[in-house]
Amino acid sequence: MQTIENGQPAQTTETTATSLEVKNLSAYYGKHLAVKGVNMNFEPGAITALIGPSGCGKSTLLRCLNRMHEVIPNARAEGEVLLDGQNLYEPGVDPTDTRRRIGMVFQRPNPFPTMTIVDNVLAGVRLAGKPPGDATMEEIAEKSLRRAALWDEVKDKLHKAGTSLSGGQQQRLCIARALAVDPEVLLMDEPASALDPISTVKIEELMRELRGAYTIIIVTHNMQQAARCSDYTGFMLAGESATGELVEFDSTSKMFTTPKEKRTEDYITGRFG
Amino acid sequence: MGLKSPSFRKFWNVFMILISALCCVVCGIVLAIVVAFVISKGYKALNWNFFTKLPLPVGMSGGGVANAIVGSIEIVLMASLLAVPIGVLAGIYLALFGRGHLAANVRFFSDVLTGMPSIAIGIFAYSLIVIPTGHFSAYSAAIALAVIMLPIVVRTTEEAVRLVPGVIREGALALGIPAWKSTLLVTVPVARAGIVTGALLSVARVTGESAPLLFTAFGSQFWTKGFSSPIAALPLVIFINGISPYPDWQQLAWGCALVLVVLVFALNLIARLAFSRRVSAN
């Protein structure tokens, strides 16, 4: 599969990032079917955006990928999520292992309030088990903060509370925290929707820097953001009885210029949603 | 519904604020009168002997209530050791996992237990522990007080843990941190100040309880001989000495009342400080 970005062929994704594939995935809240029969193949090392109106199930789908969906009472998922060929929904797969391999960044920055900046970054490493390798805690913290483009801003106040940072910094702290456990995939659930425009730009720059090293999947309300940042775009829509389905999934340039589906075109051109 | 004129709304606003302020003042005055009365009557009893000596027979001056102070601390400490760990864990369970019938019942019975008259809990401990064992004891008193503390600790812990935003717990789970570690090492520490506050308030509540102690601790004029013997406690001294006809004894009762008020005040103050620190930290 060739990657296209803004109409130009992107640099070929030479990557060690892991493949992620979704087969016939359905998600339920109790008896309500929220997402129905999704099939997707996420390009390793690329950025895939999930767009669609509110309530179309894009966040639910995202949360199914690292088994965070089932954390909600009575929520469950059916189907297959294949990480590097292994089905994460097979009986016997430990969801905590899955979540270590597939990191997640939430809509609202959620640094742990009782912890310092450096403790926040290392929380996963300390409490979920050290990633392979013989790096010291300090090295992991610095590397993660550098990758999240936050190091220069916080290197002199590592032992201040994580909640003392600005919203945009807090979100990059959460990205650093997710990267510290050395995941293979990074899920981002509207990571910039609670942030100001400048912080949003920084998060988007950061995503482009992480591209290639991680398979990134981002849910966004912001179509411009999807067009700017992603290599691939999936458009979801909730049909009758509020059940979300994947309408179309293609390279971002095709999705935003020559979509196959009328509904995609209507949404992207702003005719609804 | 017609619109009221601005001047009428302003008058009504000022009027209601004055009524509210008046109610606050009434509450404050009642507290002030009680405290002032206890201080004015009690301060004369407070001296070195009061805190260090045993009670003396009628007519002899220089006695104290050292055994009752130590006894109260001992009973309340034992009760806390029983009630706080169980209550905190139950509260965490209710806040994070409790959804079924069991949780609903625990919540309901906790609320009922909170409103239970303490004398009923006293007679419960009396018939369940004192009669079978054949003697009054410190531990029966501690169990009675623990029963009173338990529902307070359970519900305040539940409320405190519930206040922790769900995204904090989800953030921990999403890092691959096991659920039990996410709960105990990430979520609960955020609620720590609230949990400590609840525990301290429950301690403040039972420190002044006298009815359950009448059936269990019984009181004593001497140093306690152990957990299974009758034991002195401040509320019991107030009760027994306060209704006695001897002015010396009545004086001691006022002294004990003052000590209790100061103790409860201090516990409330500590609880409040712990809480305000949490707010400013965020």
C-alpha cells in the first residue's frame, strides 16, 4: 500500500511499527449495538484518522482497539483485533498486556494529580513493569519527555506537580507518559479538542514526528486536522438506532478529494454533521 | 407570570440575604454559648493533677481523670483500628465496583446504621459481648464505637473516591497498570484527603459518645487492667460525676467536658486543614 499525503506521495513508511487489523468488530453498551461490523487495516507507522459526527462510534471503536471499551460497565466487544497477527480478543489474552502495547491519550489531559511531572511520566513504567532494555528511570523519563517535545519546558521543574502545567503541556505530559512504556501503537482520542490553537499545532507537529515509529490512530472532530495530519482517514456514521458503521476508509487525499460515497462527500463538504 | 420591577427584586434580594445571615448568626450563637459555658465552668478544673492523677474519694482534693483520658484514647484507638480499614476498603469497593444488589444493600444499611441511636448500639454490644463474656470490657466498648464509626467511614470514603474523575482511573488502566494497582496507587491517593477527613470526623463523633460506653466500658476509678477489664472514659466521667451531688466531682465533669470539646474541635480543624490543602493543590 502506498502512502499519499496532501496529494503528494509521502516518504515510504520504512518502519518497524506494528501492524494492526480490525476484523468484523462490533461494540455494545449493554444491549445497544454502538458499532457494527468494522473492518480496517491500519498501515504500520502511518497516521490514521477516524472522523464522523458526534455519536457515530469513532471513540468507541478506538477504545475497542486497546480493550479500554470493556472498562465501562456492561460494555463489550465482538470480533477480532489483530496486533502483529495476534487476536487481542482471544480468550487468555490479558487486557493489561494489550494496553501496555497500545498506548492511549485522552480527550482531556489527565495527569495523575498526586504525582510530580517525572512521576507521571514514569507511572506506567513503575506500576505496569519496566519495558525491555536496561535504561535507568531518569533516562526513560528524559527520552519520553523529549519525544513528547516537552523536555525543554519542564527539565528544570521535574519535581513540580504534573497538574501545575498548562493544558497543552499536560496533554504532552500524557503523551510522554504513554510513550514511556514503549508501546507499539498510539491511540489518540480527540487529543487537541480541549486545547487552544497553539497547543493544538504543537500536538499535531508532535504526531508528525512520532509518525513512522508508532502506528498512530487519532479520533478527531476536526476535519481540517484529519486532512493536515493523517495518511489515511476512516469516515464513520451512525445509521438507524444509533449504530455506528465505517462508511469509507481510504487514503486521506482520496477521502478529501474524490470520496466514493455520497455520504462521505456530504459530510466533508459540510452538508451535515 | 408578570415581571417584578427591578426595585422590588432588589428589595427581595436584600431581604432574603438578611434572613439567611440571621439564621447563620443564630447557629453561631448557639455554638458560642455552649463553648463559652463549657470553658467558663471547666477551666478551673484544669491543672496538673487533673491530667496526671487518679480520681480521689469524695472530700479529698487534688484528684484527676488521667485514667479516663488514657481510657478514652485507648477505646477510640481500638475502635479506629477496627472500623477505619474495613470502612475504607468497603467505601472504595462501593465507589469503584459496587453496582449490584449487594452494593445497594450495603449502602442502604450503612445509611440506616448512621442514623441508629447510639444507645441501641450500646445494648447490642452489651448483649452480644458483655453478657456472654460475663464482664464489662474495653474491647466491648471499642467494638460498640467501631459499629458507630463504620458507616460514616464507608460513606465518606465512597464519596471521596467517587469525586476522583474517571479519566484518572482510565488513564492508569490505559497504561497497562493492573486494575488493583490503578485503584490503590493512583485513584485512592487522589482521594486521600477526603478519606482522612471522613475518618477523623468519625473519630470526633465517637469520642464524645457516652451511651454505648455505659453498657460496655462501664467506667473505673483506677488505671485499666487490660482490654478485658472495665475501663474509664471521659464521657462516662462527665455522666457519673455530673449527676453526683459533690461539687468537687461536678468540677471534674466540667473539666472533662472542656477537654472533649477541645479534642473534637481539634479533630475537626485537622480534617478541615487536610481538605483545604487538597483544594489548593489542584
